[in-house]
Amino acid sequence: MITLDLAFIIQIVNFFILLFVLNTFLYKPIRKALADRRGEIESARQRTEAVDTGVQEKVAAYEARMREVKAQAALERAAMKKGAESEEQALLEKARLEATETIGAIREKIAKETAEARELLRTQALLLSSDICEKVLGRSL
């Protein structure tokens, strides 16, 4: 059977003193360090989420700006293409007009030279026919 004597009471008092000392010098500082560490981790997690949110906002703004710049570039490219096409049409029309004028001038020149050649051939034909007639008749006309 168990006897409850003075040694048992001293051991219980020693146990509570040890419990108080361990709690004061060991458990409370460990719990405080763990709570501080938990707070730091939570703070770091919140900062990370804030930075991540900021980065996502910046990426979204960057992508929106890139879409805007691409759209503007497409509009400018279309305007430049339209301008180039109208300039091309103007140059082609100018070339057609010049070609028409050149062809007209060449035709007039050819017509003039043809008329001159016919007149020259007519006069030479008359001279040649009169020479032939003189030779055939044997006298001058």
C-alpha cells in the first residue's frame, strides 16, 4: 500500500517548482519565439501576396499597353499603306499620261515623217518617171 508521508509532499512541491521554473525559463520563451516566428512568416506571406498582386497589375498594364501600341501600329501601317497605294496610283496615272503624250508625239512625228517621205517619194517618182520616159522616147520632155 502507498503511504503518504512528508517525502511525497516534498516531491509534489518540487514538481510544481520545477514546473514553474521550466514554464518561466523554457516554455514561455519557446512559445514566444514560435509566436514571433509565426508572425514573421505571416507578415512575409502578406508582403509576398502584395508584391505578387502588384506584379500582376503591372503585367496586366504592360499587356494592355502592348495591345494599345500594336493597335496604333496597325492603324499607322494601314494609313501608310493607303497613302502608298494612293501615291502609287498617282504615279501610275502620271506615267500613263506621259506615255500617252509620248505615244501621241511619236505618232505625230511618224505621220509627219510619213507625209514627208511620201512627198519625197512622189517627187522622186516624178523625176524617175520623167527620166524613164526620156530614155524610152529618146528625147527630153
